[in-house]
Amino acid sequence: MTLQLALTKNDLAPATESDDGTTVVASDLAYKKLSIVNVVFFGNPQRDGGWVLIDAGLPLSSKTIIDCAERRFGKTKRPLAIIMTHAHFDHAGSLETLARHWEVPIYAHPLEFPYLNGQASYPPADPTVGGGAMALLSPLFPRSPVDVSTRLESLPADQSVPGMPGWIWLATPGHSPGHISLWRESDRTLIAGDAVITTGQESVYEALMQEPEIHGPPAYFTPDWEEAEQSVIAIARLEPELLITGHGAPMKGNDMRKALKELAHHFREIAVPDGGTYAVDPAKAGKNSNDAYR
């Protein structure tokens, strides 16, 4: 990784800290930073249209997520759905608890099902990617599947997103086989999960300080860099106005778009770790959606 795509605080999306504990970036979009990862709340609390949770944070985050949701939308309003961008431990850590608490459907791409129905573990993390202690410690991070099979449903084939009118889901694999992003054309808003992120994630300092930068997916948990590159190219072509990612603060505007294009054009130099295990030998998902990585 030889290049950096640093941005400035001027490129941060306008945001308001809410009394409910979330950070609001649009009338119907807010996020909660949980240590190193974000969960997103879709829904306008001033309207009676329901709400949706995107991703489920770290293990032991359920109490914080439920508290924010109840303060934002009311104690009696369960989400219409939980949408999973992917099922890594920092995005699905509280999913089983939230599924039991709310008893709502959980939607994901079928290629992500093995990691959400208890069938398969993700491939081992790659500590050889460099960058700092987060990468070195990554083999210790949980990679076993969660099991929410009784509530798990496939995202609609027509790319609509349950509970989120006006949005579509986009396949953005590479960081995981069934990774998805969410796109709203009307205001060019992209919820990208970890397909791209807006802060470095390989060192503890970067993960905690969250300086605004455009990065490829977290390197130590990315097993297929070829697919990851194609996903970044697709994201850059969308030219989003607002970018919300799984790690880092939401970004906006021309400089963000330029940085996305630079990442897409020079992905190998910027994002792919020199000598990384999966840079040399990608781990591919099986052809059957129930197959684990090889």
C-alpha cells in the first residue's frame, strides 16, 4: 500500500449529534459509531413510515443499539427489517441478540447465508497485510458464523430493499462473497458497508482516530482482491454525493468522488497489500451459495 487518499474535515458530511445518541446525516439517515464500526438507522422519526437497521455492530453492542433505536423511534416501534451488508464479527456481532429481541426478518445476499445460518466460518484473517496492530491481531478476531437462520431471508431479486423505498441493493463482493451496498439514486446516497471505508483500519491509531481518508476494504479480512477492485470501480462510477461506510465518518462532495475515482484507477497500488496471502491466492466462495470458502 504505497499511496494514501487523504481528505480533510471539510469533506465530512454535515452531521448533527442527536439526543438519541446517533449522528444524523439526513432527515431519514443516522448512524451510531460503536468503537470502530458504524451501524446505520434508516427512517424519519418525525414520520410514521417505519425504520430499518443496517448491520448489527460488535458483540455486546446490542444494548446500545436498542437504546438508540428506542430513543429515536419510540420503545414500541420495532424495525421493519435488519439489512446486512455482510456478516463479519464487527457487523453481525449483536445480530443474534437483536433478532431475539425484535423478532424481525434479517435480509442478506444468499452468498452470505453460510455465515449467518451457522454453516461456515470465514477464511482466516491475513496478518501479513501490514499497517499496524489491528492487522497483526486479526487472527484473534472471531470468524465463526452466527445463526439467525429462523429469521434469515434473501434480498429481493429485483434489487429492492425491504422497508427502504427508493433504495436498491448492489452486489459489491470481495471483502466477503455476499457483500452488498445500498444506493439511493434520488439524492445519490451510498451506504457502502466495507466495500470502501473512510478511515484506515489496519492500525489501532487509525481505527480510533478515524482521520478522513478513502481506503479499500479492511485488508486483513479481504480474501478476494480481484472482486474487491471491481466493486470499488462500480462504486466510483456511481459518483455518490453522500458516502456512508462501515468504518469512518460519512463523506460528501467532489473531493470524495475524486478520491473514489483515484482509488478505482490505482486500486492495486493503493489498496492491495504487497505480499498479502490473498493478494497472491484469493479465497473464493463455492459455486453453491451454501459452500464455505475453500
